[in-house]
Amino acid sequence: MKNSLIVKSELKSLDNVYRWVEELLTDEVGRKKLRDILLITQEMVTNSILHGNEEAIDKKVTIDVEIELNEIKINIEDEGKGLKSLPSHKEAEELDYLAESGRGLKLAVLMTNSIELHGNRIKLIFNRE
Amino acid sequence: MNIDVERVDSIKKITLNVKKFDVANMQEIKKNIQAEVEADASDILMDLSKVSFVDSSGLSVIISIFKQLKSSNHQLKLCGLQEQPMELLEITQLHKIFTIIDSCNK
């Protein structure tokens, strides 16, 4: 089953995304897993709004949630140029504890079971457990 | 107002009045807390008991206040952490650096 949400590139869209994902997945995964999914989805949608679409109001962010037997797959796509690369797991583990930025992508690498970059689309995979 | 401020002995207690402390409200909360820090240097107890969700931007504000206080030999203590904010501190290893206390009433 696949569900989609399209939002404007403004930070107030984040509350809508949060509530939508929470409603979709509350009965599908445990509470800890849901908290992880909500955090990483928010981090990636924030990146899409701020850095991908640079808050251009005519540009959209599309979030697709696929609920499968063993996995939750979340695709987040913006209209920007896309990231060049993702941090490796090793780089993500080497968090600068007191850095004040650059943490979102590293958290995504650490807290997903798998993460893929396809230009301006990022795919997050979480085991349902 | 997204924060409440209360003086308890020599410590200033700042309570965050938001459920989500994130990129959407972090600038305003940061500005309000920094104004408190600059107005009257003291140790700060940050009461997060109303906050059920913190993202990396909210976390960056806590780090910034921690550094600001440390540079003037003051301390930041966090209290009332719900599950998600505590998990975020653990995965970023910041639970080893910050002083975290259970009760906000001490």
C-alpha cells in the first residue's frame, strides 16, 4: 500500500507531514520505531524545503510512504538539484558532538535500516520489527 | 510566549511551552533564551517536560546555549525529558556531555 502527500516548501508544512505520517503508521509499527521514523522524515523534509527547494513557494516536496510486510519505505522528493552523496555509516558515527549543524543526514544514516540517494529523491527504509 | 522563566535560588529555570521544538520554532526560542542568558548570567535548568519531539535544529539550540553558558563558567541542566528527546541525546552521545536530571522541582 502506498500513500502520498505533497506539501509546499515552507516550514509550517512540517506539522502536516508529522501528523500525516503519525496517523498512517501508528498501528503499523511500535512506538519507538514510530518516533525514529517521524524524526528522520522530518529531518529529510526539512532538508528538501530549506536546501533542495530553497523555500521557493512554487516548488513542492512529495512524500510517499509504502507499508510492506516487513518494511516501511519512505521516499522524499524535492525539485532541487539533489545531494551529491550521503555520509558513510562510519562518517555518521563520527558525530562532532557539539557541532551546531550537519546532523540531520548523519542521523538518517544511523537510524534507518537502509538509505538510498537517487538525485533529488531520498529513499528511507525501516524494518518494521 | 514559548518559554516561561522562573528564578529558583541561584538557578534560572526556563520552561519550554511547546510540544515540538524544531526547525519551525527554533529561531524564536533561541532568541528568547539567549536574551535571558545575556540579561542575567546564572546556571540554567531547562524544563523540557512539555516537549515530546526535538529535531536536530532544536538540539542545535540546546548545544548553543550549553556553549554560551560554559564560556561564562555557568552550567546548563536539562530536566523532564520525554522518550524521544532522550533517545536523540543518546544517539548523538550528548547524554554523556549534558547534565540530565529527572525531576524539574529540585
